[in-house]
Amino acid sequence: MPALWHRFVTYPRLEKQIKELKKLRKETSIITPLTTYRGVMHTHSYWSHDSEGTLNDIIPAAKNAGIEFVFLTDHPRGDIDTIPRGYNGYYEGILIEPGSEKQGFDTWPLDSVIIDWNINKDSIAKEIVSRGGIVFYAHTEEPHNWGNPWYQGMEIYNFHADTKDESLIPQIINLLVNGRKFRHWAYRQMFDEQTRILALWDSLNTERKIIGFSAVDAHENQNIRARYIADGRIEWVGPNADVIDTTGLKFWNRWLVGEPDSNGWIFKLMIDTYMTGFNYVANYVLADTLSIQSIADHVKKGHLFTAFKSLGDAAGFMYYGANSDGAVSGIMGDSINVENINALNAISPLPGQFRLIHDGNPIDTSAGDSYQYSYSDIQGTGAYRIEVHIKLNGRYVPWIYSNPVYLF
């Protein structure tokens, strides 16, 4: 059985490789006065019809993963959507900002607004962006109006989208066998590099700045759970937070249940968890402060990179342009006059292979694993982004995707 082979061979080998890699971690130089904050964007809570997530689930998961901000995208309860609603503000030091996922948008108005989702979606985007909010495209494996001038960014990776090509039963078996000890590797088992989406992002960036970010798309909803209801019976809740049955406490199920946890659950068979999702992929935003205004401003500037955190924490990574004196001309997301740049530089807290992409075309790859990278053969204007790949099981896999430096 593949799941047992993974448990006793594949995953222990991968675990050993990552532990050895993490021992090589080095502190990096401070290039900018901005601070790097880890966050998850596009995630769901109890406000969504398909989630039961509460702060009792979200906050411990965020703390465990070193996540400092959470941008929620809860599905609205109807076509008239009032924001803020649900969780909004600081909770045990973690910043949570409410938003919506609807009609293909990840939307964070960053203000008190009422959204009428009945009107033209491009008009909605224009209104939100005009008021200082954020509108990104969600689930970019699906069709969108890519010519809409108002959206500001897009998902370059979405965990939920990544799982769509998987055979369900083998993955469930794998998670059941390996979920307690190797859940993070069972998640990773489903990874496919989103080459088509990355190519689309590169193409769009030749026309105007389009911010790229990763969506954890966590719901904590692909599970089976049970709780007591008012009449003393047991309500069984299945995937997508749908009630699948209501039963009495019988001899056959009595042994399954225990004392209610902080959310009232007396039984849980967990496949999808915030804890694993928040540790799987994250966005790293360079900002002045951990405040919604600062984080949002720098997200809109493209001062962010995304990393598969389960392979290694990417805090300390930096990608920037330098002038002939070695001074910083700008960082990822910035536009720089080509006459004011002498080199594109990157530093990493872990050794890896650096790959430079110019307008969608790979133009340089570092010879081997390194902590630093510099490229001076600038090929004119355009969008230059960088990736860092690490060696896992004998081959290089993506770890970091930066937003581009734009030369004009």
C-alpha cells in the first residue's frame, strides 16, 4: 500500500532531509528598514457556509506557524454583504482582517461598506479599489476577465486548486494513515507546480503590475465531527460543514465520543486543519508595522513574496535592485528606472538554487545551492522576478516565489 510505504520510507527520508537543511539556516543582512510579517491570505471561518472555524482553532494554528496576520475571505451570507463582520482586529496579538470570496474575487474593502453582489462584478471591483480596498482574483485556474483594469493581483498558488487533480480515495487513505505524524508531508504529496498560472501571471505583468500571492484556502472542513445538540442527541457534521446525520447516544457510538472540546466537539476525524494549512504555505509582507493599513499598503505595492513554509521558514529572504554604488534602488514590487540599476540581488536564509525570470522567460539559474545571488547582465525593461528552489529527494522543488522588480 503506498500510504504505508510513505509512512515508513518516503516521509521519514524527507523529514531527515528537511531537518538537515534547517540546520544550515543563516541570519541574513538587513537590506531595508521594513519588517517581514508572515501571513495567510484567503482563508475561511465560521462566517462561511462551509466552515465551522472559530478563534479556538485559528489562533493556536497561527501561533504555531508564526503567522502574524490573517486575511479572511468568508463567503457572504447572501448577496448583500456588510463588512466588517465576523472577526476583525487583534486577537492575542494576531491581526485579522475580514473580506469576501465571491464571484471569483478575493476582496478586502479595508473599510465599513455594503457590497451588493447583484451588480456587475467589474463595477464592484472598481468601487472597492477606488475606496482604497484590495481586489485580487481567486482560483486563477478558472476563467476571469483578465482585461478588467481594476483587479490588483491574483493567486499564483491555491492549495485547494492544487488538490483538484488528485484521486480522492488514495489521498484520504494517505491522510488517515499518515495524518497524525506526517500530515504536512501528506499535504505536500498533492503538490504540483502551477506552471500554467505562473505563465499567465508573467504574461499579465508585461502589461501592468499584477501582485502575486498564495492562498492557503483553509476551511478546516474536510472532516467528520460530532457534537451534542439541545435535545441531547448527537449531530454528525461532515465535509463542508454539512450535517450528515443526527443520532442518539447508542452502544455502537458511545465509545467514539469524549468530553466536549472548546468548540463543543465530542468526536473529530480531522483531515483538513488550520494547523497544517498555516504551516504549509504563507505570504511574507515587508511593511512598516503590524497594522492593517501598513500591511495592506505594502501588499498593494507588491512588497511580498510567498513560500512553502513546510519546507522551511523564508523570513530573511530579500530580493532587490542595487545601483552602481551598491545602494538599494528598490525591492520586489517596486518600479525602477533601468538607468538606476546595476544588479538584481537576492539573499536567502537557507541555501537554494536561484532562478531569475524576465517577462516569463528564465534568463539565469545559479550554478548550485547558495545563500546569495547577483545578476548584472540586465536585459532592458520589463518584470524580473526570482524563484528559490531547494533540493528534495534529489531534485529541485519550488520554495520561494517573489513578486517582480519592474524596470522601466
